[in-house]
Amino acid sequence: MVRLVFASTLLRLMTWYREHGSVRYDRWINRNDTLSSADIQAIRTHIAALAVRPVISIVMPACNPPAEHLRASIASVQDQLWPEWELCICHDGTPELHAGRIPGEIATLDARIKYIQRETSAGPGAASNDALRLAGGEWVVVLHPGDLLAPHALYEIGLAATDSAPQVIYSDQDRIDESGRRFDPWFKPDFDPDLLLTQNTIGHGGAYRTDMIRALGGFPRDPQGDPEYDLALRAVAAAGGQAVHHISSILYHARGKAGSSEGLPPAGQPSPPAVREYLNATGQSGCRPAHTAPGGARFVWPVPDPVPLVSIIVPTRDKSELLGPCVDGILNRTDYPAIEVLIADNGSREPETLALFAQWGGDPRVRVIPMPGPFNYSRLNNRAVALARGEIVVLLNNDTEIIGPGWLREMVSHAIRPGVGAVGAKLLYEDNTIQHAGILLGIGWPYGVAGHVYRGKGRDETGPFGQLSVVRAASAVTAACLAVRRDLFLEIGGLDERNLMVAFNDVDLCLRLRSAGHRNVWTPFAELYHKESASRGEDMEHGKFQRFQAEIDFMRSRWAKELDNDPFWNPNLSINSLRRVLAQRVRREKSWSAYLRGRQRVSPAP
């Protein structure tokens, strides 16, 4: 026991050091995002060895930018290590602004730079389309005056374009001030169609196949929306989510000033026609926008009329002080009309609990199902699901309590969507801090399995880049409150009652749903209180550790690759913290390092 406590303390100290040694962004840049001369040489060697090098056209709509901003952006293109580029600039403004100096200056810089001047100003959409007409490359990247491309940006995009068959490529980004200081890094998740609908995750520096953009009619000119956001929605709708590729590296530096907008996605919103086109193309025409918050827009998904029956399964063994408020909230404070409550009773004996059972006996919505034997959370839920009559099942802990009446309708609206697997809720501690906002894979003591991300944040916090205020994908969600279609639950075999009797059975369920092609979703618009582990106690209690360790070992043996590569937690972020902390060492191998390593492996022996 002493060794166990010592190991735990040592691990916590190591974790603290890794987290606090990597908080500052400038330190992270020096360690992880500064090209050495050896890096530059390796990139050039890799480029020279490529059999195919697509030409990338950088489109720049220049709406009367300051001359120094325009020069800085052009210089960042000229500094690209990828040689196959062309820069297509359309100046949309008054030619007298620069008294003809800038066009003449640009003409002498590089033969790969093309410049056109509009006679009258018509906005960034029109300027982007005029610049697009000059483009001869296979790919198009938008660059705004004042913004900068990282020197290896087009190299990474060129590799992604040749290594797979994407139609849309996007990367991480940050901001840069007038002094050249970089700040506010946005390390994005892999492609998430729900997140794209609420915020422009493609963002600045997105790359698109030129023929696709032209087939879509170019950049939208609708004055109601952000042309780049509109283009992102229309391109993804046309290409499909499988054709969207994410490069987890900062390749774009947007000009900005430090201030209140740090930690938020770009403020631009798409036009209503672009949203409708996206929803119609992706089979989601019944969805409607509700409101826009700092983190992004909210969309309300339809529920059929009549609504599907929902079977809410509540395992319990006594604990009437928890079970009573939980079931009362379901029966009397939930506005969803079609429910049944299945109480999986694991040997309750206390008079207070038996009195509750008798009280609910007259309610046709409630069934108490005796399930004696040793506690096995997976078995209790599986047997209850087998007896359930609902199209949707909700696994709900007895130590949860309903907050608002609309929680179940919100969860059902997502669970019935095509392509969605498990749906998780926003769970709060009794002090109104977050207990669950989705599960991060690869984190947890003593070695990485899973943990609840953003734990301890305030109930009303937007979260970094709006992550606590928008519907988004998650690799897994907790079974303390989890909705899923009953047929999907049965199809993948339910919870693993043999190997995961207590812990991680929800993570395993979600990973099996994901492997079967379903997307797991977390929504902040279904809120409940969760008095975590109040019923069964903590896994570190005496006598439970051996079982917990066996479940950890099983999860690592079954899901090691997935646990170490959560697609919704950027590899530039630490997996030693449930907060959004920069990793001291990134988990993504540099593209040029991977090439050199592969070349060395196949080289003949001397």
C-alpha cells in the first residue's frame, strides 16, 4: 500500500511538471514549431523525392489593405519551401490608395505572382472570385492580407493532397500581432460535421480542390454571410465528410490583437442559404437554427410526431435518498411525453427504498425489475435493455437529478439522427461545476484509458473555443446519462458484462459504436446534476483496486491504438491534463521525419 501511495504521488508530481512546463505558448513554439536548418533541408529533400507535386494557387482578396500587411503576406508566400505555388491577388478598392506603387512593386517580385485590379469595389466574395479566375493550380488556399503562412504550410498541404484523396484540407491556426508575437493557438479536432455547423472549423487557410470550387460556382457573394464559411459548408456538403482532411499543425497565422476574443473561434457566420444548402445536402433539412452564442450557433433537431418511446434504465441498490429525487425528476419534471422507467433493482432491502417501489407501483410508466447477485453494472443494464419496449434507451445513474424539463427531448433529437451512436449530456456537480462534458481517451491513473474533459469548469463557461457551449462529437460519453437507439445497443452486443463489470464499459460501448461507423455526440443543452460515485463508491477504495486494474488492462489490450489517438483531442494538447494544456512534446511525428525514417528503413545495408 505504501508503494502504491508513493507511485501515485510521484506520478502526480511528474504530471504537474509536464503541465506547468508547457503552458507558455512562446516556449511551446521554440520547442515544437520552429524549423531548424536540418528540418528545412529534410523538407527540401522530401519535396525533391516526390513524384507528384500539385500546384497550389493562393487566392488573396485585397480590399484596400495597409501596404505593409500586403507585403508581409506576399513575403510569407515567397518563403514557402514548397516550390509549386502561384499567388493570385485581386485588389478590390480604390487604385489611388497606393498611387500605383503596389501593383508595380508586385510585378517585379516573382513571375508566380498574378495581380488584378477591380474597377469598382464589390466586397471580399467578388474579389476572391476574380482572384480565383487567375488560378491555374489544382488546389486553392485563401490568404488574407496581413495574415501569414508558415514556411512549411504548402508542403504539408501538398503532402496531404497526394497521400490520400481529400477534397478539403484544413489545419490548426493561431494569431499574430503587429510585433510578430504569436498567440491564441486554435488546435482543432479532426473533422466533426456538428462542429462545422456551429463554427467555421475549416477556418483560415483551408485548402480546396480548384475544380470543386469552380463546380460550386466559386465564392459566395451573399452579403449576409462570411464567404469563407459559406464555401466551407458548401464544399463539405459536396465532397462528404470522408473527403475532409485535418493537418494537426499550425500552418496559418491570422493578424489580430490580443483581447477579449482570445480562445473563441472566428466571429463570422454563414448566410442562411448556405446553412440550408448544407443541411439539405446532408439529409438534415428538418434542423433549424435557434440562436448564436460566443462559442457558435445552436441548432435544434426535430423529434418525430408521435415521439418515440424512451426506456430510462436506472440501476440501484437501496440509496433511496438518491433514487427518489432521480425518479421524481423523470416522472414529474421532464416534458417528454413517452417514457418508461425500468429500475434494475440489485437487491434493495432498506424500508425507505421498498416504500418508494410501492409508491411507484401505481404508475404504469415505472417497472421495478429484481436483479439480485453481485453488483455488475453492465449486466444490470443489459438485462433491462432486453426487457425495454422503447426505441431509445437512456442509461441513467441513480445519483443523477434532472435540472430542466427539456433534457430528454434534446438527447432523443440527436439519438434518432442517422449516423449518431451514443449521446451524452452535460453533467454538473452540486456546486454547478462541470463533471462531464465528454470523455478524453488516453488519460487516467495509473496509465491512459479515459477521463472527463474540462472537469471543474463553471456551468456557464463557454470553454476554450466554445467547446462547452456547442454540440460536438466525442470519442465517448459517460453512461451516467447516455442515450442510444435500442437496436444499435443490441446490434453491437451491449455493455461488456464479462470484462468490464463496473468501469470503462461506457467507453468500450462508445468505441464499438464508433468502429461500427456511428458518431458519438455530446450536447450542452441537456443538463443534469451528478453526485458522482455516490452509490457504488470510488474505484480506489479498499478491495476494488484489483478489479479496477484488471479493467484497465483489458481496455489497453482491446483499444490501445484508439486510446492513444483521440481524434477529437489535438496531438498538440497534453493528455496529462483534462484542461486544455499545451503538450510539452507533440504526439504527431513531423512529416519530414517520417519520410527520413522510412527511407532509412528501406536503405540497403552498407
